[in-house]
Amino acid sequence: MNPTDDRENPNPLQSLEEWDDFLRGRYLEVTSPDLASFQGVDPAKKQDQFRNYEEDARPGVREFYRLNHRYQTYQFARAKRQQYLTLDRSQMGIWEAAEYLNTLVDESDPDTDLSQLQHLLQTSEHIRADGHPRWFILAGFIHDLGKILCLWGEPQWAVVGDTFPTGCQYSGKNVFPQFFTDNPDHDDRRYQSRLGVYEAGCGLDQVQLSWGHDEYIYHVVKDYLPDPALSMLRYHSFYAWHHEDEYGYLTNDRDREMLDWVKAFNPYDLYTKSHSPPNVEELRPYYEDLIAEYFPAKLNW
Ligand SMILES: [Fe+2]
Ligand SMILES: [Fe+2]
């Protein structure tokens, strides 16, 4: 099902968190200095670190992006949509899915890393503390539930990683753009014109991004949340768009309207690793209420 070479380790990251740490290093200190200083990042080092983020990446992160850029083809992303978007694998409530995701154990640094559930709660609690609407808090709480794809046997490179449009030219502002030369689509003329298989201004809804946890959770919840929340979920890893201003020629008015929401969400995702982990049992009743306000008891996964 997944096309990796047998000799390759499909999961080079010590944990999914290692990818999140890399993102934090690339983006948080530059765009959200207050949040960065909260996390103990030295402001004097910021710009240098930003310039060298690829060079300084840990070997596992580098290898992860090499696999991601090599194997996420237009056909692969399409096949995964067909495989998973039937949503007939499981029926679970939101809290249940969060607990299920939490069984994904971090192999690195078990003492200091946050669990998946704690990352979700930390994201949503910061959104709540800033006085945002309830649907925004809920989007924060569920944004990474699509990572349960890992528990269903998907390799890391098909679950996390910055997403990018397949089926058209790769922007050089995607991270590690040199690894796209190994992607079979790179030499396919159908997919490497500026527009590729798309029409100008077609809207991101028509664009097949590389497959991962964003697209999956969007489909699971798309009937239940307002559009800004859905855009946050679906595009939160599409850094080339929301941070680098690339691929604008594929967007429509609706996407451009949603972009501010996607950007508003991003610092909360990067803003984890708080000094005190959230108390899951204390917070649970609040979230059970919030979940019940928007979702049925069980959803199709
Ligand atoms: Fe995510
Ligand atoms: Fe996240």
C-alpha cells in the first residue's frame, strides 16, 4: 500500500513531536516573539536559527522530509483519499478518539514530552484563555486527531509534515525543496507546469494537497463546524501558503477570506510545551460539554 523502499526506515522521527519541534524552530520565534520568549528561545539567536533551519535539522527530520517529498505523489495522495475518506473504519466520539490517539507513545524523552492529548489541550486552553469563540477552542482541541492514521499503520511521512499541492509545480519555498527531485511527479510534464492539473483560482478545495492528518480530520468533522474552523483544520500544516504566501494562484476569494483564520490558529499550534502540563481529568468535563455542543456522540472515522 505504501510505496517505500524495503531498505528504508519509514519512521525516521523519534516521535511525531520531533517534526513539531522543527516547525517551532522555523516559525515560532520569527512570527511570534512573545510566545518564543515564553518558551525560553533566546531572541538574539532567532534570525540565525531561521536562516539555517535546514542545515541544523536533526538527521531524522531530514530523512523524514526526504521520504515525504519523494513518496507523496499526486497518485499517492489520491489513493489515500480513496482508502480513508470512505470513513468506514471506526465509530468513535471525539474524546474517545483523543484517548485513542494518546496511545501513540513517544519513544523520545518520555519525561519531558507532552502526550498527544496534552498537546491538544494546551493548544485549546491557550485559545480559550485568549477569549476566542467556542468553535475555535474546539478546533484547537481536535486539530491533530487525524494523527490516528499512525495507529492504523501509516508511516510518519504520510501523516505529518508540511503539506503541499500535488499535481502542479513545487514551490521552492516548501521546506527542503531539493528533495522533490526524487518525486516521480517531478519529471512528469502533466504535473510540473505552474498550474499542473488545476485551473487558476480554482480554490484549495479543488487542490489535492499531500496526504496527512489535516485532510483526514477535516473530512471526519466537516458537517459539524463553521467554515473558519474547517479551514484551520484542513490547512494548518500548509505552511507554504499560510506562512510563505505561495500558491496564491490556486486560491479563490473564499480561501483568501479564510487565510486570516488559518494564520490566527497557527501560533496556538506552535505554542506548546508550556511549563505546566494541563490536568486532563480536571479539564475533561468542560471539553465533554463543548464536544456535545457541536458533535454527535459518535462520528465516522
Ligand atoms: Fe497538526
Ligand atoms: Fe498540533
